[in-house]
Amino acid sequence: MKNWLILLLAIVAETVGTSALKASEGFTKLLPSAVVVVGYGLAFYCLSLTLKTIPIGIAYAVWSGIGIVLITLTGVVLYKQVPDAPAIFGLVLILAGVVVINVFSKTSAH
């Protein structure tokens, strides 16, 4: 369970870093640029810790699936980038894939 919480921290840190990447305006703004570096550094450090017990394919599927949804929600809230119906449908399919992997796959480390 602890490793899944560390993976969640990695996903949140990556989402923060990605949000700051847009705000950094090509690394021309110091504070958002620093947040990018710290966010990605923390994200990859935490991801590396989880790979000791969670298979890499599973960890990355969860990382990317949840990360895509979180960054989309961040885009809606912070940047008013509202996805259309096909994009929302695609996000639902991605989340469904993550759920299938975690609930039904014997590959997933529980």
C-alpha cells in the first residue's frame, strides 16, 4: 500500500511540474521554472522508489493514465482548456484501462 501512495505522490508531483511548465513560458519565468525542476525531480524519484515492488509496465500505466486525467483537469481549472466530448470519452477509456489493470490483472502487485 505504501508504494501505491508513493506512486500517487509521483503522479501529483508530475502534474504540478507539467502545469508549471506551461506557466514557465519556455523557462523564461524563474519561479514556475523552479517548480518544474522540483516537480519532475520529485516525480521521478518517487517513481523510481515504487519500481522496487510494482512492475514497471503497471506503474507506468497507472502513472500515465491518472496523470493524463489530472493534467486535463488542471488545464480546465487553470487555463480554461475544456476538452470536447471525444476527448472526454478517450479519457474515460484510459481510466477504464487503469482500473482493468489494477483490478483484474495478475501482473499488478497488490
